Amino acid sequence: MTHADIISKPSEFKGFAALGFGCMRLPSGVDEVAKMTDAYLDAGLNYFDTAYVYGGSEEKLGKALVARHPRDTYMIADKIPPWNARNRKDCDKIFGTMLNRLKVDHLDFLLIHSLDEDNERSAVNADIYDWAAQQKKKGATRHVGFSFHGNTELLERLLIDHPEMEFVQLQLNYIDVKRGLAKDWLEMAAKHDKPVIAMEPVRGGTLAKLPLSAENLMKAYSPDSSIASWAVRFAATLPGVTCMLSGMSTLTQMQDNIRTFTPLKPLNNEEMDIIDAVLTEMGKAAPIACTGCDYCLAECPRQIAISLCFSIYNEVKRGSEKWNSNQVFDTIPHGRSAADCIDCGACVKRCPQHIDIPEELKKVSKMFK
């Protein structure tokens, strides 16, 4: 199985990854989701990616996509969280909820969600790998795979121990490929002949809003290109990537991505040099690598507004004049600011970016004193 065989690609996309619709950060209104869904399908694309823990996402897709379009015109990928399953009975219950929210009788792609060392232990304890394979065998899903947030050694072990997993979803963007471990992950997937889905190409929006000095480098070269389009082009043309997910939350973002893909052009050598210069400027600003997934909130006893605190911090560090101290205190709910963190560390185990959240919150709190 290769995604290139089953994800539709207009002729101008051939040779590169297809654009997948990441549905983690959908707008609140179903009507807006429907407009985005229609624009996406009208562009000849058909891969929708959601998850059990993406609050409200499955239900919105059920209304905006499944209820309005023939089932054979799109594909749905959904993810089961191993940290919520103690056994196969739990898996059955969660899976039933996923299908009911979507209003479908089967998935096209079922993923074991966010595997790292802790979540992989949960997956083993719940027997999720064999359970997932059984879902494929009985037709409840067409394909099975996993999304990954661990280290290279774990990825190799998973690919060796679980050949039944047909594909792997990796966080791939120019930070993680050029400054992190993602290049090794790509090579590991190729070694085991596994198709790759790229997630977080814009790193949860981090690469759509750069330090002003970095943005100026890109705008000087290509004034009409969005900052996000540089990250999208980088990820979509990586070797072995057959589908690149972009988490789109507005119709404007959808339209920008479709423009980037018609036609999709790889970054040339001069543009790659600009990416390197951008990374240097980003290093000076030292932003917090939060993607805004909010998985940490499930563990936080104080419900600290972690991603909002980090977003404001990053905005200030990148040179934005959007925030001042009064706006900060007005925006963050009372009792949920960085200074309210009790340093319990419960959030850390749920962070797919492996951020030391309590320590970073101390930096945020210090900035806004």
C-alpha cells in the first residue's frame, strides 16, 4: 500500500505530496467548516485527518462532510488515543464513539495516536496493535498505522516489531528536519518501506508567524508569498512523503494552501539558504516550541491556559507590538495564568513536543511581572 495509490492528486500535484486537511483546529461554526470542506474537495483533494481527542472535530466533520458528500468522494483518517484505553474493551468503546461522531460505518485510515515511550507502553498494555489489525481484518478500517512523537530508537523498534502497521505519520517541518531528529525518522521509514504522512508542517502556526527579521528575509525574496507557504512547500517535497497535513482553521488558510499547491514548486537552492537564515533568526528569538494542541490541559489540575501563555510569550519574543501587560492580564482567564502553575509536572508527559512546561511557564511569568 502506498498513499500515492489511493489519495487523489490533480495532475499538477504528481511527484509531490498531496495536501491533507488536518482537522485539529477547525472553526467553531459548522457552516464555516462546510465552506472549507467544499473548497478542499473542489480542488480535487480528499484526505481528512481527525482524532478522538480533537474536541468537536469528529462531530463537525460528520455534519459538514459526511452528511453532505458521497462517502466514496473522500477518505477519513482518525486516531485512537492509547492513554485512554486500558484494554481491548476500552478500544472497542472509543472506536464506536469515533464512528458515531463521524456518522460513518468504517474508516479509511486508523492510527494509534501520538506514540512515544509512555504512550507505547499504554498501547502494549491495551493490546492496541493487534486490536487495530483486527479492525482492518473485519473491514472497520481500510488501513492501519500510527502517529509518532518519540525518539529514533523507538521508531525503529516499532517498525520492526509491528510490520502490520502500514504507514507512519511524522512531524516534519524545516525546524525538525534541519535542527531536530526528523531527517533520521524519514530515513528510518524509507529503510522499512513505509509511506509517510507529514504532520505539523507549520508547527502549529509557529512557522506562519516568525520573528520580524526572519519574515523580512522571506518577503524580500518573494513579497507575494505567505510566510506559511514556505513551510508548506518544504514539507510537501520531502522524499517519501505522500501526504502533507495542514491544520487549517479558516477558509483563507485553505485558499492559501490550495494556491501553494497549484502548482506545488520545491524550494530552490536560494530559498533553502533563506530557510537556513530564518532558522538563525529564530534561534535568536528563542520561542517556545508549543504547537497549541492543548493535550497538556487534560492533565493540568489548575487548567492553566498553557498554549495561550506560550503564544503570547512567542508573540512578544518575535517583536510583535500586539501585546502589552494590560492586554495579557485581560486575555488570560483569572487563576489560569503562568504564575498560577503549581509545578506538579503532570502536563509534561502529555506534551508531544516534550516541552518542560513548568519551566517555560516560569519564563512566561517572569516576562509578564
